[in-house]
Amino acid sequence: NLGFKFQSGSSRYLVFALVVCDDYTRLRAEWLEFKQSHGLRLNFEFHYHSLPRKLRMAAVEWMRARVALLRVAVLAIDKTRLPDDFRDSSEAASLSRFIAQTVALASHAIKGAHLSIDGERRQVELQRQIRKTLSGAGHRLDKVQMRDSRHEDGIQIADLIAGAAIDDLQGKPQVFSLIRDGVIYQRREANAEKKKLPPG
């Protein structure tokens, strides 16, 4: 949510979560086993804020037990502290910039990876901008694609992490505290002089 109408429902925080996995086939197989063990249908979609608390906690515990499989990065931005000129940037430019900064937290140079981002495939311009920004930062990706979270387990796992991070920012640290030690976490704000954020 890139909106700035805070009195009309825009969120204060912008949070990006990245899950890097070298063996995605294994991760998906274990995620499927987790669903089955909790009596969930195979196409059940995880959204952090719509899950019953018990299932939410179980999913986060599942992630904590798989630190060796995952590399997780979270970038949290307080939009109320961003410089005024940020609001003049296009959505594609802003998102690609922050996505590149999130990727940089996990690796200085990711090569040969597939990056799936929660969104619609028709967002061609956004995909192009993200690929360009990542390439400029030294990341060489085989594929950048927008994917519906219903069809991508990795995006659902990232959503759980982002949701826990948002709760933590809002003074509810109970869930995020379970995985914080395994997360590369950065909270970024503009300083009092409102200097521009560093480029992605």
C-alpha cells in the first residue's frame, strides 16, 4: 500500500518480505505436509491477518524450524517519515526501488534466481522496472514474474513474515519474536532533514 491518505485507511508502514530458498521443491513439499497435518485442503491460501491465531502461530513455528532452508529479509518503511518528493515517484519506480533494497539485504548479488512477486501478470511495466532496477544493482535473475499468491507457496510464506513484522511495528511483537533471530531486518526512515533515501 503506497497511499499517503492516512486518515482514510492508508497504512503507516510499508513492509517488504523476501524469502530466498535454494531448494524450493523441498520447501513446497514440506509446506504441503504442514497443510495436511493441520487438516487443510491443498489449495488453502495463507494470509497472515485472516488466519486463526492458533494456525498463525503454528505456521510461524514451522518457519522457525526451517532456518537452514530459508534466508529471510524484511524491509520496513515508515511512510510518515519519507521525504515529500517520494510522493511524486511513480508506483513502479517506488516499488522496484524498495524491492531491490530488500533483495540487497539478503545478498549483494543474486544470480540465476527466479523472483516471484505478489501481483498480477498484466503488470508488465512493473516487472520491467523491477528487472531493470535489480540488474543495475548487480543482481542477474533468470526470471522476474508477478504471481497470484493463491498459486505460489513462497509468496504466502512471505506474507506471513510481513504480517508478523507489521504486528511488531504496531506494538504486538509476540509472533515476530519467534522468528526475529532468523530474519535480516532493517527499519528504514528518512532522517529529520528529510534527505532522499539511498538509491536501490
